[in-house]
Amino acid sequence: MESALATSNAGESKRFRVLLPLPLKPYDYRGGADIAPGDVVRVPLGRRHAIGVAWEIADPTAPDAAPAAKLKDIAAKLETPPLGRAHRRFIDWVAAYTLAPAGAVLRMTLSVPAALEPPALKVGYVAGGAPPARLTAARTKVVALSSDGVPRAKADLAAQAGVSEAVVQGLIVQGALVAVPLPADRGAVSAIDPTRPGPTLTAAQASAVAALTADVEAGRFHATLLEGVTGSGKTEVYFEAVAAALKRGRQCLVLVPEIALTAQWLDRFEARFGARPAEWHSELKASQRRRTWRAVAEGRATVVVGARSALFLPFADLGLIVVDEEQDGSYKQEDGIAYHARDMAVVRASLCDIPVVLVSATPSLETVANAEAGRYARLDLPARHGGATLPAVVSIDMRNERLPATRWISMPLAAALTETVAAGEQSMLFLNRRGYAPLTLCRTCGHRLACPNCSTWLVDHRLLSRLQCHHCGFTMPMPHACPSCQATESLAACGPGVERLADEVAALVPAARIAIVASDTVDSPSKVQALIEQIEQRAIDVIVGTQIVAKGHHFPLLTLVGVIDADLGLGGGDLRAAERTYQMLVQVAGRAGRAEHPGRVLVQTYDPTHPVIQALLAGDRAQFLKSEAVERERFHLPPFGRLAAVVVSSADERAAAASARALGQAAPRDIAGVRVLGPAPAPLALLRGRHRFRLLLMAERGIKVQPVLGAWLARHTPPARVRVQVDVDPYSFL
Ligand code: ADP
Ligand code: ZN
């Protein structure tokens, strides 16, 4: 009997490779006829259970296949929509590209474990059955409330009746309240309406829309760069592509830099489509996260707007991906799995066979190269909508200004500020440095206050009355005496941060209402929103901010932009420094004078002949890109060559150094077109208490770096206390 049953089961059951959202290799399990690849399943793992995905049918004859007798059964199939084949291939692709375990990538998709189970049926209570034994005042309130027959959860009953939950519980125990199921928390079907009319498009906008709509209707992979200055109508254009995909009943994903995801964007979407899209970002509450994940998987959320992690959501039927501000550095994730969401968006689109649109006023060199090579189509929106003019950009040569060491605002900029405030218009000063001062120094002994965990200076944050490390988060109060020579009243702030600059503005224009805007003061979409409202309501005259103010908001009354230190960032050893500075400056400049008020931009620089500054003044982006491309090509740097960084770190400096040396010795030497630099101590040689060494693999564009890296790293197994992190296409070189 037993054995007959076992045989007949074996006939129906199959061997599945099950991928768990853990950095492990997949294991084989036996699954019944009800299991298919893509199903979300619960499996035994050691003495516990784990949730994973039946990845594919496994080959029992594979060399590493577990013997059939040792196979365990899949315990259950969850009521979650299966992960489609394209999504599974996408996860495998990202894993192979980033050299991460596929399970760790799957974890970015199964990021909301609570969403994997259908929402629990909740119970509500209505009056009925036995009348309460003893009618206290509190009980009377509950009975009166619940006699309307509307079922309410226990907590809601108590809250609405103004009594404690114990009172309600007492009535339940007595049978004076009876349980009934509450309607399931499914969320409404999206009310986003793609048939509502958009604005009347200009000829250039209309032809861009026609091209994108044709791609959406063809339902094929096609990558397009949508380029145009700030205000040229790129958002309106991609909204039309979204409408086209929705009309075909397919889902859309719009990726935006997290900080740009504001109510302003959402309001605009709502004005166009009659309802808000689903949002996906770090500020969501657990319940929103669960509901949205589920709605995306079930196809009820038709449009998702989100930060980079939204790319891994389990769309039921994705039909279009838009990457807004595609040049934005925040698309690159450096911790954990090092991936670039813009690049992986193109991969996802290709595996799903759908169009992808990369949108930017200042596209990255990578994307421009792809467009020039014909891999991406290119759509250009030439002018600002409504003929609004770009602001005039003027440089201020700081070498002639002779400012005292504690002031950073030049005479011409100070005059412009005063004028603008007096005219009732708004100004923005841009300085990419948080806090009050980037360095604190002892005037007696020269000691500099440094982070104990990192090779960096501590930043003085006066608003918080603390010194802070911007890398590890270490903080301490400002000491009264120099920690080195004990001199008192000797510590001096060196250099400006936005807080100090705000003090200078207050001294220059006492009447000005000033807002300091930096990632530590405005650190969530809701705070960005509050700030935008203040600016729109004219409650602020001068914004003093870091790069986060550069992200695309429309401030019609903003007519002056001052760039305090345009040279900052041009000096470092980072290959994208000039490009990023250029993009940031163009974006900041794009804030000025967007409506009927013309704007002006004053750029303070000690190096007015630098090509980046020259290109900015001339508004000559083509020239900038050309000179930048020539430089990169000469040194075989991306996009003309490939890079992969290997960072070896440990709390134990010797162990890190030994592993770094061993990896250096094991580096590939005989592959044409590949070289390895290092190991060298990282610029941030100490980070969060870990000592760090870097190696850099440089390869010609035609070479696949992953097999080279894989073979190389396999030649050295570091001890457990040493971590080896790989970053293919690195953006940070610290
Ligand atoms: P971008 O995304 O390139 O910065 P937007 O799409 O945000 O440009 O357009 C800038 C402003 O101009 C927005 O307020 C937008 O609604 C408006 N606009 C753009 N195109 C049109 C159009 N064809 N008709 C009416 N308003 C438009
Ligand atoms: Zn630190």
C-alpha cells in the first residue's frame, strides 16, 4: 500500500530547482502536479520552512543533482501570482552581471514577505445574541454603536465608542457581540484613465509621442533616449507613452530619483490621468508596501512610480518602462548588490520585449554613446514649451574678488541677491556641502577633528550642535578644548557648508526668509513636499541648498541662481566628476526663470577657462560631451571601455592587506585587453571601522568581464573576517 502510493506520486511529481531569497545556491525539491515554474512555494529548509520560488524544472541527471531519495517535498504553494519567465530570467541576468547570488537578487523582488500571503481575513463585530449581563456606561456606548449592524474590528469599536478594548472583549466573551468576516483588504482597481485628453502638443512633442506610441503599440523591445532642456515637455511626452500602454491594458513603471518623487509630480500625474499612480519608495509604511506589492503582482496597479528598487517589483504584465532623469547618480546602488537601475531597466525591457524610454536634459555619456552607436533611438525636444527662454549664465572670476576668508558670496552675487529679494522674487544659492563647515581645525596646534572610524574629517553641523561623519554616521558634541593640545577657544571652522552660507545671506540681506535644503534637513518626499509648498506660497526668499535642490521642480518666481563654488567636484580623481558637475550646473541653472520671469545664473569659479565652465556659459552641451568623450576614449574609460572594482575590507588591517595582495597576485595577466590595477589603499582607507583596499579591472569594451572576474576571484578564498565586494561598472572610487 505504502510503496504503491509512493510510486504513483513519483509519476506525477517533478523535480524543481527552488530559489530562496537568500545568498545560497538553489536546492532541488519534489513538487506535485499542481506546481509550475514561477510558483511561490514554501519548502523545508533544515528544521525550518522558507519561502522561495520554483525556479525551473531541474535536471535529475545534472552532475550536482541531489539523489532522488534525498529530495524533500515542496510543502505548499502560496496564493501569490507566479513570477513570470521574463522576471525570472531578469533576476538570473542581474545575478550573472553583478556576480551576486541569484537568491540575493530574488530577495529584492520578494522584499515584502507579508505580501506573499493573501491578506488575512479580518473579523468584525456586530451587536446580537445575548443582551449584555451588566450594562455599564461604557458597555452601553459600545452596544449603541454596534447596533447599526456595520461590522467593525475590535480596535475600531473601542476607539469609536471611546472605551478600552477590554470593554469590547468583555462583550464578546458574553456573546453580546458576534463575529462576522470583514471585507478583504484588496484595494480598488486603478482609476487611472488613459483616455482623458492631454495638452495640445507642439510639432516636436507630437512627433516624439508618435515614435514612442508606435513602439508601445508594436509591443517590442526598443530603447529610446528622450532628450530636451528642462521645461521642453519631456514629462508630457512620456505621459502620452504611458497612456498608450495603459490603453493596451498593460502596466507601466516610471523610475524617478527618490527625491524627485513628490506630490508635485503626483499631482501632475493625477491632473493628466484622474488618479494617482502607486508609489514605491523608502518612506512607505509596511501596510502600503504590502498592498502595493500585491496590487502590482495581481495587475491591479497599472502605473507604478518609484525609486530604483521598484525595478524589481513583480509586475503581472509590464508594457513600458520610463527612466526619468536617467543621468542621476542615485540610480546606482553601491551597498549590497551593486547594480545600476537605469542599465538594468534596459535589460528588463529587453527580456520582457517592451519599450524603455530614458529621459534627460543632460543624458549620461553612456546613454549618448549608445544613442550614437544606434543601439538607442534618439528623440530631441528642442525648445522650452511656450518659448520661455533659458536663463543667462554669467561667470564670476573669484580670483578678482578678494573676499575675506570667512565669506563666500562675491560682490556681484550679493548685489543680485539684494535686488532679487527687494523685487519680491526668489533666489537659490547652490553649494554641494552639507552642514556648517567641512572641517574643524585647532588654531593652536593645527589638529583636525577626524572620524575615528573613517579616513575623513568630521563635519560641523551647528543646527544639530554636533560633529558628524558623512560616511559612517559617527557623531559627537563639539569639544570645548582641542583633543590634542587641550587649548580652549581654539577650534575654528574651516570652509563653508550650506548652514554657514545661510548665515552669510542673513547678514547680507537681513530681511530675507531663508531655507536650508540638504539631504539631512529634507530627507524624505514628504519634507520635500512641505518645502515646495513653502516656496510656492512665497514664504521663502532665498533657498540655500546642496544638489538635492537641483532636481526638477518648477518655481515660477525663482529668478536668480547663484553657484557658490562651481569648481567643487572638478578636481577629484573620479572619472565622472566633470560630467556630474556639468549636469548639476545645468540642472541648477534650469531652475531659474521657468515661467514668464526671465532668470539669471551667476557662477562663481576660480577656473573660468575650464571646459566644463566654458560649456556651461556657452550653453554648449555638444562641445562639452565631445571633449569629455575624447578624454575617456583615450584612456579606455567607460563608455569606451569597461571597469570593475574589487574592494577588500576587514576590521583587521593585516588580514585585509594580505587578501588584497593575494588577489593582486592572482589577477589575470595574460588576457589581451584586460589589466588589473592595485591593490592600493582605498581613498577612504578606513570606512566604518573597516580597512579597505581597492583593485580595479580595466577591460576593452568588447570583453565580457564577468567570466574574467569569476575565474580571478575563485583563485583566492579570503578568511571569514575579510569581505570581498565586486562592483561592475563602479561609480564611486572612494
Ligand atoms: P520637462 O519634463 O522637459 O522639464 P515638462 O513636461 O515638465 O518639461 O513641461 C514644462 C511645463 O510646460 C509643464 O508645466 C508642462 O505642463 C508644460 N507643457 C509642456 N508641453 C505642453 C503643451 N504641449 N501644452 C501645454 N503645456 C505644456
Ligand atoms: Zn566615519
